[in-house]
Amino acid sequence: MKILRVYNNNVAAVLTEDGNEMIVSGRGICFQKKSGETVDESKIEKHFILQDKQVISRVEELLQNISVDYLDVAHEIVNMIKENSDLELSENIYITLIDHISLFMEREKKNITFENPLLLDIKQIYQKEYLLANKARNIIERYFDIRVSDHEVGFLTLHIVNASMNQSFDITMRAPKLIQVVLEIIRVHFNIEFDENSIRYIRFLRHLQFFVKRVLDERSIQEGDTFLYDMNKKAYPDAMDCVNKIVLFIEMNYKEKVSKAEMGYIAYHIVNIVKELRPDEYLNKK
């Protein structure tokens, strides 16, 4: 493997025989080495292959100023997420995790603590991701022998959500409050209480997350097919009344327009979740 860039005695970017760029680390692997020379492969302890050139560049930039331990932790967390979930993660998660964990450690040294104002919402809305973030907490605590608070677990959860939905962190921060409002509108409109442990509720939350992403993210293309809108307007007018309340709230508070197709999409999933809770009532009739 040919060395492309040396970061310190223990870390380098190399070019593999098949033409892939890879970050490698190992004790003394780059001692008295420079770009263009070959690396002793027997000394490689860990390696990281990323496809996105911009992510590689940013990770390498971070490694010039921080310990490679942060990359090791991020890599172990990403592998843990892949092993324990079906989430498809953007490679940007390496950047956000490295950056976040290094800043967290800096705050720890200065005894600065941050409270997460969204923690309760995060626990409720992103249950699966919060469980993964709890496992990430264990990895960080093992590496650095420190205690990671629930508030930090909440922030880690948002990074996982952000990477799995490939959206800006601003959208990820804004989404939980809007999702909670949408859930409350549905609760009040139908006078129901959700079974938050049911599979259908968890799936409904996932659909709601994508709905909110498309509404809040100007780069997203909203659903265009109005078939569900037309069908639900005719078959389930009460569900469409509920959706109209949701849309009115979004337009008044977020200044965002919601297409008829998106209204039909969320109405369809509202019908399904309400049917589960009230199977014998009018929503089950046409």
C-alpha cells in the first residue's frame, strides 16, 4: 500500500492495490515514513474505508488536530449500529461523531455540561435510535473512562437519526417538536391514546419522520401522486379533517406548504394507526 498522506507516526491515508483510498492506523506505522513510500502492512491494526471523497477529506482534516482514538470510537459505534439495526447510514456520521465526541471531551475537561431540551421528545420519538445511542454511550465510557449523561445520549441519538435520514442537522433538531404536535393533534382529534410499544406505532412514527423531513427540508421533493388524497377524502373524511388541522399548524408556524399528495400520504397512515386502536368504529367502514 502506497502512503498518500501521513498524519502522525500512527496514522496515514494510503492507496490500496485496487485503487481505494483507506485510512490506516497502528503503532509506529508511519515512523520516518513519507508520502509515496509503502506502509508495512503487518503493523496495521485498524483500517477505515470510506467512499465519499468529501467525507474522507473532512475526516483527515479532523485527524490533524485530534487523537485517532476519536476515529476508533466513531468506527466502533458505526459498526455497532450496523450490527444492531437495519438503518442505512450516511458516511457523514463519521464526521459528526468524531466532531461531537471530541467537543464533548473538551467540555468534560472544563466541567461544562449541556442540557438537552429535546431529551423527552427524543426518547419517545426515536426509541430505536435512542437504544443504539445508549450502546454508543457504553463504547465512549469504555474508551475514555468517563460518565456520559442521558443528555449526551440524546445528542448522539440525533446524530444517528440525522445520518439515517440523510438530512441537515437543523431539520433533525426541529423535527421532534413538530412530530409531537402532530401526534397531539391526532390524539385530541380522535380521542385516542397510542400504544407506544406496538410495532404499528413505531412504524407510524417512522412514516411521520419522513413526512416531516419532506415538509421542512426545502431540498426534498414532496410526494406528487394525489391518489391517496382523493381516496381518503372520499372514504375517510374525518382523517382528512385531522390532516387539515396538521397542515394549518404547519403553514401558520413553519410557513411551509404541504402538497395534496403529502396530505394523502399522512392521512393513509393515520387511518391505519387509528384502525388499530378503534377497529370497530367508523374508520373501518366505507
